[in-house]
Amino acid sequence: MRKLLKTMRKRKVLSSFLLFTLLVVGAASGYAAFLMNKWNHALDQIAAPIAPASNEIDTSGYPASQTSQTSGATEKEEKSLTLLLTAVDERSGSEGSLNTDVMMLFRIDPVTHQGTVVSIPRDLEVSAEKSGLETSHKANYFYAYNYNKNKETALDETKQLFSKIYQVPIDHMAVINFDGFRKLIDQLGGMTVDVDMDMKYQDESDGTNINLKKGTQRLNGKQVLDYIRYRKSNMGTAESSDLERNQREQFVLNELLDKLTSINGVTAWGKVLDIMGSSIKTDIPADELRTLTKSYREYKPANVQYIHLDGTWESPYLVVKQQDLEEALEALRGQTDSLNNSSFDSSIDSSIDSHLQTD
């Protein structure tokens, strides 16, 4: 009788253990399936609805990059990737300008594992001769111009134009709206920032109200957005140069990447993916975007060189020395080895990979 009771207890313990294991496995499977569904939905929203007709850039007249000079069977895998990253204001009350307040050219070289970021000042002059328009315009003008002509082809047209202007083969363009950026920072719990100066500016026409004090502090999404957008004041604080603004943008970018590596939990990841899907648009077809995300390890740079284009103000434009511009573009093409690299967080993919396993 005792042996029978003992055997029954063992079976009960074993059954409970198996049930617990099945529940854990089932929960993990459901968690993975939920995230994968969210991930695919976000990619579908971010991707181009239809592949642009002129998606391939004619690079025959451009200076050759180091990577493009390689040959052999691995040429496709070794090709560098250049992105035009921009941010626009789509808030109600912003008068629908869609001007790109943030513009960065980001080149990733999978051979050298180097990244290069050139921040393009929004007020940089683009001459009529280079743009093909009747008059000169600021660099931040062209996406809005193309969008108002045809929103379906605006990304591709803008990408093609800047490829032509700077003689750099830009593979893809991405746009994030400011409201999505604000929501993403809030979802990640805000950001600790050492604000370099007092910042005050108000504009009733679009609801802008910047009011930041100098010093280290915890900022919410709106305040981080104010921090990177601040340029001038109408309330007694000092103005900020495009160079200082670009430095803030790059600091926030690095901090954001750090935060994305520390996300834990299905709910947190689900909300982040929802925000990304509704806030980012690219000209990358969905299938290609999935391939790029699977190849993230190959393209992820170990180091990033940040290049600031400083200049002098000659109203209404910021004028950059031609030599400085050419040196920045040479670095972007991978034609210089004199890289003054800053550390880049190479662990961002590990956090995503731990939750999203692709075939």
C-alpha cells in the first residue's frame, strides 16, 4: 500500500512538472508568435506599398567607392548600403510644411564594418543648377515639394535628387514623423540629457513651446524633441547653431539605440513595434525590408564616424565651404581611411534577436 501511494505521489509530481513545462513552452511560443506578428505588421506598414519604378540608382557618373571596387562572387554581399534618414513635422497646426527638420546620410560598409553619418544642415543651399528647379532652395525643401506633387513617389524622387546633387548612390530613404519619435521616447521611459544651454521658444501657429533649463535632467518625449529641434529664441535665450543641433541629434540617436537594447517584455516590445510601424515610412519594398532585417548582423557597423558640416550664415542660407563638403562626401563614399571613429553600440541586434527569430 505504501509503495502504491509513493508511486502515485511520484506520478503526481511528474504530471505537475510536465504540465508546468508545457505551460512555459506554450507561453513562450505564444509570446514569440505575438511578437513575430507585430514585427511583420510593422514591416508591412514601414515598407513601400509598391516598389518604385526607378528604385535603381544610375551610378555610372558617380565617384567610385572603395567597396564598389571589389570584384568576385561576393560582390553582392560586400555592397555598402547608404540611407537618407529624415524626420518631418506632421502635427496638426504645423501648417503641413512637411519640411525635413532632420537630415542624415548614413552609409554602412559590411566589409570594413564602418559606419559614416553626415548630418546635412536643413538650411544648406541647393542651387537651381543642381536641383533643376527655377530658384535655389534649402535642403529641407525637397521632400515636401515632391510629396505635394505625388506622395506615392516622394521618397524615391527625393532620394534620386540627393544622389544626383551629392554624387552619392543613395539606396533608400526613410522618414519618421516627430509625433512618433515623441511617443517612442515616452514608451522607453524618457531620456537623461545634459542640456547644454537654456532653451526658450514659442510659436502659437504650430503649438511649439520649448522651455528647457541648462543642466542634466530627465526629459520626456516632447522635451527630447524640443532639445534636438531648438535653433533660435524669441524669449531671450541664446540661439543655437546647426552644428550644435546636429551634435544633439547624434547624441539622442546613440541614446535611443542604447535604450532599444534594454527592452524586456512582450508588452513593451509590442508597443514599440506599434509606434515604429505607424511612424516610419521607407521606399523599401516589403520583401527587401525583411531581407535587410535578417541581414542586420552583416550590415551592423562596429564603429561610426559622425561628420558635422559647419558653415557661415548668409541669409537665408547656411553656406558650407566646398572643401569641407567634398571631404564629408568622400568619407561617405568610403574613399578615405582617416576615420576618427566614435564607439557604436553593437549589441542592439542581440536584444531584438532574443525575441525575434527569423528563418
